[in-house]
Amino acid sequence: MLTISVVMLLILLVAGLVVTFVAFPHRGHQVPQARWLGDAMTRLADRAPVLHHEAEDRPARHPH
């Protein structure tokens, strides 16, 4: 029972961080009352690898 409670708490914590990131730093806003959290999320997002889509550079091919 303790294990399930701890895992559920971790899941809720991660979900809260994701919602906070999408609501504020991802859109370029500061997190109100927790500027340190927004700064930390922005630094982590800048370090994350980015995939570049080559398909956007080429016109789409449609089969006939």
C-alpha cells in the first residue's frame, strides 16, 4: 500500500510539472510565484535534443 501511494504521488508530481511547463515556459511566460521553477524548466528545455523535420523542407509527394 505504501508503494502504491509513493508511486501515485510521483505520478501526480510529474503531471503537475508537465502542466506547468506547457502552461508557462513553453509559451514564453514566467511561472507566477515560482520564477525559479520557470527558469529551471527553461534551462532543461534548452538542453533537450531537438529533432528537425526534413519533410517540412520538401514538398509533399502525392501518389496518383
